[in-house]
Amino acid sequence: MSRHDFTPLAIYQGQPQDLQSALLEDAFTMVEHGKMSLPEALKLGLSFIKLYRDSPSFERVSKTIENERIYKAGVIDRLNAVVTTNSARR
């Protein structure tokens, strides 16, 4: 860990529980975006997380994740329509 890893801590203001929530939110962002486990995400340096959040890659991956979510919701809605139609025919 470099001495720079603690620099982004200045961003986190407020009560200790707020700091804990913000750090976990960053870790879960890395779990989702990096397709890694929570223990792996917790080992990442704060400077890397800040660097990633400020990069164009973050926005691109966020859009990809949102598009996947919309696609899956559409598939589920269509399957629900098929099930409802089949149930009505019986």
C-alpha cells in the first residue's frame, strides 16, 4: 500500500458510520464493475477506486451494466406475458 492510498479519505466526511458506508459502496461498485469478489475489492487501494471512478471506463461499464439490466427486465416482462397468456388459456 502506498502512502497515497489514504489521500482520497479526505473525500469522506462525516460520522464513522458514513465513512464505512461510503467505503463499502465503493467496494460493491468494484465488485459489480470489476466482476470480482468482495474480499478482492476490499484489498484495492482507495487511490485506484478514485482513479477508476474518474475514468471514462467507469461511465462505459456503468452504461453496459444498465443496458444489461434493461435487457434482462425486458426478457422477464416477455416471459411473464407468455405465462399469463398460457394461464388464461387453461
